[in-house]
Amino acid sequence: MNGVLRAVVLITGVAVAACATGYKWDEPVGSVLELVMRQRYGDAYRVCDSVLAVVPDDVTFRYMKLAVLQSQMSDYESYALDGDACVAMAESVLVRVEKRLTLDPPPDEKSMLMYVKATVLGTAGMTKTKNGSILAGIRYARASYSLYRNLLEHATLFPDVLYGIGLFDYYLGDNLRWIPGLGLQARRGIGYLYEAADSDSPFRYAAKISLLWILLEQKKFTEADSIATGVLANYPEHSVFLQIQLQAVFGVGNYQRAIVLGKELAERSLKRQPVNWCDVLSGYYFMAASWLRLDDKQKAHTIAEKALSYQIPADTLRIDWVRKHRERLVAITEACRRR
């Protein structure tokens, strides 16, 4: 069960995947995607809203607006705060997709709409699961995966189909590898993820992020650092890739560099509006943990205490990872006192 639930949570990754490279997007769509990669969510919403003010039922920009919200939630880990709004938006997009499908659109548009439907179902399932509605999340995920499988014949046009299937196959196969055949399914899944991440899909970065988290789980820290570094060369302030790079550096035992990256992540996150408290506390945690590994408990304790001194808004404390990072920092202060 744990493996299945993990797949439900992760199947759509950090961002909602875009549609086929063979589908011709208008210039404003490219603008939204670029703003999302630069984590300028307010500006991305404004581009979507400017189009929807003229064409309220435009499926593409309803979908893109959901993509912005999903990316923002994944960035801030704010599912507890924004999850209900995300599910409501997803259901609104599904209504419009179904309406468009009844009009018998051309084959390429129909494939695109079915892909949007699969991804939106996955988004709703992931959000519900993260917020505790596990059975509903599983139902959404199963429907999403079934649609992805039906779209496999279009995989050359839809590299993100490989992303959705690959992520599900990897986590299901990896966690149930004792069942004959599922180990092979996991290997096939990660192969799909590599292919999607290396494609020219406009949302290949979503596949890269999911692939990188898997590489961290597999302790392939050097490869994860290399991939993250390549993306950061183009998007130097992208906090998700910086977070992954930080964990990779810590994983190989380069604690001095982890201290530098942790400080960078925390300082950048404090300057964001709104502040990304999850990343602030994560940066401080890896700084403190690194000093502890370097056997300097005084610096570790000072950094952990500094992180715990911040006055975090009450609603933000509802975010799971904000609470978890605080608990880890408290554990460091207690470990320092015991030594």
C-alpha cells in the first residue's frame, strides 16, 4: 500500500506537465511556462487571466492556470493551504475538457485534450492524497494512469506521457519489486523518465525534477548534482533545483559546500514574496547538520537556534514540511546540548 500511495502523490511531479511538442502553442503559453520556471507565479496568473478575460472557456489557459497553481503549491509545499482551490480548479478544467471532447475535435487536439484530462486527474489525486483523502486520491490516480496508458501510441508526440507512466511505473515497481516482473517495470519507468527529461517538451523540467528526487533516493548524488547544476546555469534562482543540489552535495559529504548552498537557499527564500518558509528552514537545517558532521556543535547549535527564532505565520505552520524541518532543527539543538 505504501508504494501505491507514494505513486499517487508523485505521479504528477512538482509541476503539471504540458502537452505534446507536436501541438502548436501560442506565444502567451510560452510566456506562462517561462514565468513558472522563474517562479514568478503572480505574473504567470496575470497572463492566463488576460486570455481568459477574452475567451473564458479556453481549455488551454484554464489548464495553464492550474499548472501555475500546481507549480506554486509544489514550490511552497502549500497543499494544506491551497489544496481545496486546486481541486476545484481541476474539476473546472475537466468540465471544459469534456465539453470540448463532445464536439469531436480533430485527432491531434483530441489527443491533447485526453492528455490534459489525464494530467488534471493526476493533479487532483495527488492533492487529495497529500491532504489525507487517500481513497479519493487513489481513484483519481488510477483513472489518470489508465488514460496515460491509452496515450502510449502517441508517445513520440507526447514525451510527457512517458513522464506520467514512468513515474508511476518506477514507484510501483520499486516498492513492490518482490513481485515477479515489477522490478523490470521500475527499470522501464526510470528509462521513461530519462527520455522525458531529455526531450524538447516545454515541461521537461518537471520530468527532470522527478528524476532528480529519484536519483537522490538511489544515492546517485553526483549525477543529481550534475543535472541540477545544468538547469541552474539557465535558471540560477530556481529554488527546487537549488534544494536538490544542496541535498546532493550533502549526500556526498561535501559539507562546506552544503553550508554555502544552505545559506544561499535560506537567504533567497527569505526575500521571496511570500517568504518560502519551507526552504528557509531546509537551508538552515542542512547548514546546521553540516556543521554537526564537521564536529562543530557550537556553530550547529547557533544556526539551529537562529532558524527556530523566526516568527512563522500560524497558517504556514499547517504545512507538513515546515513542521518537519522545525522538528529536525529542534533535534539538532538537543543533540548539541547532549554532547
